Amino acid sequence: MLINLHAQKGTQLVIALLGGICFGFLLQRGGVTRYEVFMGQLLLTDFTVFKIMLTAVITGMVGVHLLRSLGLAQLHPKPGSLGSSVVGGLIFGVGFAIVGYCPCTVAGAVGQGSWDALFGGVVGMHLGAGFLAASYPRLARGILRWGDFGELTLPQWLKVNPWVVVVPVAMVLIAVLVGIEKAGW
């Protein structure tokens, strides 16, 4: 069923729009579209963002692999490298530190009327994308190729069933969430 959805681009767009609206609503309800919450995360005084992200990682990881195991979905990993991860992480981190939002939460913050998110976040994302587009040809010949690992996933690299990675990683992340809650963070 889900594999057949791949050919229906219009349906995909509607699902993505509705999913995005629901996601933004949940981010807003969770409080992570507020600048103060993000600053608290950066100052290590409020772990709301971290807890939401870990919950999303666990849910997504288990959900994707469950759908895959049931034959309802396929993975299509994009080629990657250590260099592209470092460059992407630096661009993301600098933007996060300057503006106090990540791309998802900046969209939610704009939706709730935060002017700083609109002018700092949206403009910043466009400037960052423009910088990357302008410098991409040069970066692609250099640092982005460093540590190329292609379309390889961690279970493929380890030559194990994906659940051998998914289950322990999910358990560790759940333990981290429980620890954060017990610590009162």
C-alpha cells in the first residue's frame, strides 16, 4: 500500500501538507516554538527540545524499520560523507546558535506570529541556502567528498539485521529520556 503511494505525487503533497500542519501544531503545543525554550536548551537549563527530538528519533527509527519489516516501505538512503555531515552540522549549528530556532521550529514560530523567527530564521535559512548553493561546486570537489560512505547504513556497515542496531539504540535513548526526567530536567 505505502509503496504504491510513491507514484502518486499529488497524494504525497497533500499528506506532507497535513503532516506538516500536525507536526507544527504539536511543536507549538510542546512549547518548542518559543525562543526562551530554545535558549534554555542551549544554556542546558531546559531540556524540552532535547526530549522532543529524542522521542522523534526513537519513534521514527522504530516506525520506519517496522514498516520496512512488514514490506510496507523501502529505504532510499542518500549518499553521504563525513565531510558533508560536518559542513551541514556547522551551518545548522551556527544558524541555531544565532537565531535560536531550528528549521522546523522556526516555521512553527512564524505560524504563531514570532517576528524574530520570520526575519531572523526564514531570512537566515535563505541566506544559508544561498551560501551553500554558491559555494557547493567548490565544496563538492573538496571537503564534501572527505570520508565518503555512499548509501551505506549502519546495519549494512556492520553486516547485521537492522533490528540488531535499532533495538539497542532505542533502549539507550529511552534510558537517556528516563534519566533526564528523573533528574528533573
